[in-house]
Amino acid sequence: MQSQNKSMGGPPKYRNVFHCFKSIFKSEGPLGLYRGVGVNLLLINPEKAIKLVVNDELRRHFAVTSGKSKISVKHEVLAGAGAGSCQIVITTPMELLKIQMQLASQVEGNTMTAGSLAKKLFQEKGIKGLYKGTAVTALRDVTFSCVYFPCVGIGTQLFHSETDSKFTGFLKTLGVASVGGAAAAGMVTPFDVIKTRIQTVTPGVQNVTYSGVPDAFSKVIKNEGFGALFKGCVPRMSVIAPLMAIAQSVYFIGVAESLFGINTANY
């Protein structure tokens, strides 16, 4: 949805989210809806680990330095910004490779794998080739975290109680993180659209080149209108809400700690 643009000529390939889903399912089967899943499975775990742990440690730091059990909204935002800034080390190459895998079917005869693409980019442009779009990825992820984590923090203070059982706490975290994830994802969709355009390096998918983030914003608005910045907003919100809810809830109940026998009493 985000990669198609008017400059390609002719009517758009996908009219809306449902038409896109139906078309991919019909032409590629159910596996077509899972293009890029290998890259996701490999890199989304360290990405979310960095995001959640850095935010938690920064929150703890602000609480200790301020001498208060509850940190201010300003510190909530700063902790989120720190988490978003750190995760892009993993997010940028992950998203770059995932996008190419998901667009591969649009180019006839394209059989490139994530591994071969990563090797090709590295050989041609060095490590910078894998970090194309870092600036706009940072804009998206830092902004997302500045919205998401304060939402979760404030929601936790409002709805959680010390008398809650672990299961009740899990359900409340699930709900708060879902709302926070959906809200934050919707707000940063313009950055996500621009990131997709800049990181689309698959030949034949788009015929517009972008020299940077400001140039991409300018060309998208000029050629397609302001509404184009919100392409894919609904599926993005629908994906990020459960994604963050699951990650945050699993982190909350300490699944990994239980598996490895780590005592969390002092946390």
C-alpha cells in the first residue's frame, strides 16, 4: 500500500487494504502474506529486547535520580526517546530487507533472498548499504517511543493496582499496550510511508528517486497529496497494537526470567 505511487502511471494496483489482501492471497497464496517473515523472526526479538530494556533502565535511572517512585511525563518521554534511538541499530537493516522481500513479487523473475540481498548491498555500498533510511527510521521510532511509553506508563498508573494478581496485571498491560501501540503507530504513519519509499531499492517497483527525507516528503505531497502520507495507516495500527501488547505483556510477567530461573524480587 505504501510503495505504490501515482508516478508509476495507470490505476493503483491495490485499491484498499481488503483488495490488497485479496489480491496477494489470490495470486501468491497464503505464503504471499508472510513474505519477509524470515527477516522478522531473526531480528524482531533483539529489536524489541533493546527497546523494552533500554526504556526500563532509563525509567529506573530517572526514578533514582529524582528520588521519586513515579517519574514525570518529561522523563517518560526521554526514556522512550532513548529506547527508540537505540533500537534503530537493528530496525533499519531489518526493515530494509523486509521491504524488499515483500515487494519481490512485483518484479517478474525476482528470486533474491534476504541473505543474497544483504550480501549484494554490503558488497556495493559497505555497511552503509544496509543502513539506508536510518534518519527517517529514527524519526519514526523515536517519535513512536515518545508517544507509546508515556501512554503505557500513564495507563499503568491509572489501571494497575498493587492487589492485582499476575494474570489481571497481564490483561491490563495487554489492553494498555494495545491502545498505546495503535495510537503511536497511527501518529507516525507519515514517517513510515517516507521510510518505505526511501528504503525501496528493488528495481522496477518505483521510478521516483529521493535525495533525503525532506525531498521525499515534498515529492509525495506534491505528486500524491497529503493523504498519501497515511497510506497503510489502518493495517499498521492493526499490526502494531497486538505486537506491542504481546511484547509488553510477556516482558511484564517475566516469561524469560521464569524460564531461566532469574529471581525478580529485587527488580
